[in-house]
Amino acid sequence: MRGLLLSAVVLLSGCFQDSPRVTRLLVAAPMSGALASEGRGLERAVRMAVDEEAAEGSTPTVEVVVMDDKGDPAAAADVARRAVEDGSIFAVIGPMTSGCAIEASRVFALAPLAMITPSATAPILTLQQERPDWTGDRVVFRLPPSDLMQGDVAAEYAVKRLSLRRFVLVSDGTPYGEGLCNAFHHALKRKGGKTLDLLTIKPGLKDYGPAVDAVMTARPEGLFFGGLTLEAGRLIRQARAAGFEGTFMSGDGAKNPEFFEIAGAAGDGAYLTVVGVPIDSLPSAADFLERYQKRWSSEPRPFDHFGYEA
């Protein structure tokens, strides 16, 4: 994928022989707010990839620019409009969340300006390009698979490996959370399981008492959450405090170290799916991990390797 982008840079620069061989690559990601650590990780990964290519001296100069979408879909659409108006940006890496990626993609399609997300997994992000009412070019790409696969694998593991069939599903109401819960629900049904209740919570709240009460009333064997780390940690902590003894499962949106800081002991025994093979389990990624650690003095965030490849 990186080779394709670099080829695009070469072709673009060849069209303007009288101008400097410089082009701009945009990182559209949250640089402030609850997901700022993910955005900063993505920026580090992209800068590392670009600098390594530049050191080889075989590509035009690529300037990495960053725009903060705050993890907010409306802000992401505004970032997309600014990127299109800029005129010097040849491609976009991001946005990171599904809601932001969906809103931004509709702006990029009209330009057209290609975007490659390293982390947005909502099925509708790419499926929307198949719809008759899609306006613009097919410019949306992603590296991880969609949640149709993640939901299926999670349901398979729940039924076949954990012998769990009765679940309450809780979504954070975002395109990501709803898409993942929907995929898990349909896969669970195909595999002989049953959804007892499907609940929606509002992101950012500190008290999820009504949802916890509904879970306790349903008495499921498992609780599956579609959403991000903060809400996942708070939900399971409050559910355990209320006496929930079943299994907690969630997706890649909840999988980062902060989950265990927020959930505390209540996070022990949780199952969190991740798209692809965990990077620390890949022998081929050992060199990347070493170089990342040496340059940034920190471990990569969960989607940084996707950003590097993008």
C-alpha cells in the first residue's frame, strides 16, 4: 500500500516540473480530547514511515501535516473540507474513528481525494460506496477488515470456545458501536446463540446505572459491548459492582492499556477482539517495534502499525 502511495507522489510531482518536488500528506486524527493518545500515535507512525522513505532518497519530499478532528464527526467533516481546499494535499491517512471517517469520506469523494483509514471498521464506511445515492468517486480505503468479520469471529469464540449463548448487547450509539453489535448479533444467531436485549448508552457519562440494571434483569451469560475504552471500562466496573458474574466481551475499540486502568480488577477475564494478528505476536514486526521504541521511547498504540503501513 505504501508503494502505491509513493507512486502517486511520483506521478503527481512529475506534472509540475517547474515547482519544488514537495507534496503534502495529511494525518486526520484526534489530537485533543479522549482519543488524543491514539491520534498522536498515528502521527508518530506516519512520520517514521515518511522519514525512512526520505532517508533512502528515492522519493520526492513529502511533508506530513496534521489536522485535529477531535474524534468528532462534525469536526472531521470540517477537516476534510479544509484538506480539499488546501490543494497541495495528495492523500489522507485517517480518520481514526468510524463516525469521523464516514463524515469525512463524503467530502473527500467529491474532491476527489483518497483516504486510507488505519482503524475505522464500521461496515457502512466502505459499503456506502455501493449505494445508488453515493455521490463522488470511490476514494475510501482501509487496512483493517470490517466489523462483519470481527463480529463473526467474536460470536464464534463465544459459542464454540466459551460455551456462551445468551448475551445482552450494549452499544455506545456510534456507527462503530452499532455496527459491531449488529454484526455480533447476527453472527450469534447463526451459531445458535440468542440476544436477550440490545441497549444503547451515551458516550462520556460516568453513571451507566440504567444499562447495568437492565443487564442484571436479563441475567445473561455474557455482556458484549460495542464502543470505546472509556465506556467499556466504566460499564464493566459498574456491572461487576452490581453483581454481574458473566463474561464481558468487547471489540478493538476498547483494546488498549487504559481499559484496565479504568476497569480496575473488574477488567480481569475480559475478552477483547482485535483485527489482525497482535503486532507483538508477529516475528516480521520485531524490527518495526524496535525502531519505533528507539525513536519515540514508547510502545506503539494499537493501530500505529496500520498507520505506518498506510
